[in-house]
Amino acid sequence: MKLNCGDTCPKSGSYKVIDVKGNVINSVWVGEGETMPPTQYSDCHYESES
């Protein structure tokens, strides 16, 4: 599942930060119902690690 900053996190867990080329550049832990935090670059998105 692809999530962007500002989206509501559907499930607590660790999320990979993916850049426009598909590279993993970081990971963050976000709790269910929390807002996905801003990414370092505007063209990045989040994907669940599980």
C-alpha cells in the first residue's frame, strides 16, 4: 500500500520511505490513526514493511 505524507496511517507499524526511483531511503514507525509525517523530499512516499 502506497501512502503519502498527510495520509492517515491505517495500521501501526514501520513504514519504508521510498524515493521516485524506488529506493528505500529511510523508515519510520507510525501509530494507527496518526498522520504520516513529511518526507525529506517531496517526491517520496511510504510503504508498509510487512
